[in-house]
Amino acid sequence: MTQQEIITGRLKNARNWLGSVLPRITDEMLPTAPTEGMRTFAGQLVEIIEVEAQLVPVLTSGKTLSDEELAALIGDVTTLDGLKRALTEVREGTLAYLQTLSEADLAEEIIVPQFYGAYWPKPGPRGEHFRNVAEHEFYHVGQLISYCWARGDDPYKW
């Protein structure tokens, strides 16, 4: 398998897990959290979107999106349909950019400005940034599953 195929598979697997929890979430649940101080359901989805949305701009130009640019990209955070739209559009952009990269491009050691998806201060392979996005999504999907479980929606019965 190529690195592009492996990365695409990892991103798809993370999104499949997210797809298992999204049908359990309603618009009414979006502004809620299991307890005070925790990120809301909507906040978890926005976090997933924002980190991935930074990936292509950082890798292509070295620039991070501003809070205003991210808010415009995400749009309405009060409806699950709006958040799903943003998740889909951002992922489509990620995959489109990934398809333009060769194996050498993915292996190339690069330095990017610090942003949520970059976890090292030294040069690292370009492809690792895509893997970090998938890993980050898995992390927040686990939180969303736990949120549903805390509400009595047992994921072992899904």
C-alpha cells in the first residue's frame, strides 16, 4: 500500500467512527455537556472541524486560519446538519489535497507553524500531519461516545 492509501484509510476509519455517533446526537443536545466546564457536543464537533480545517492551509502556505475565517467556514453550530456540512466540506478539501501529493511529498521532512494538529517542534514528515488529524478526530469521537453513554445511550448496544 502507498502512504496515500494508508492515510486515506486512516481518515476514513476515523470518520466512520464519527458516523457511528452522529445519529445519536440531536440538535437539542448540541449546546449541552455532561457537566459544567466540559466542551459541549457542538464544541467537540467544532474542535474536530477546526483542527482539520487548518491542515491544508498550513501545509500549502504555512498560514493558519484566523478565528473569523474558521467561524465563517464552519457556519451554523446550532444544527447538526450545519456541522455535518462543515465536516464533509473540510474532509473533501483534505482528501483533494492529499491526492495531489506523491510518496516523496508525504515523506518530505517539513516544519510548519505551531497549530493544533502539529505535535512536534522539529521537522517531521508531511504525511504525519494527516495522521495527526485522524488521531485527533478519534480522540474527540471517543469523547462524544462517552457523552452519549453518560446520557444512558450505551454504545455497546449500537
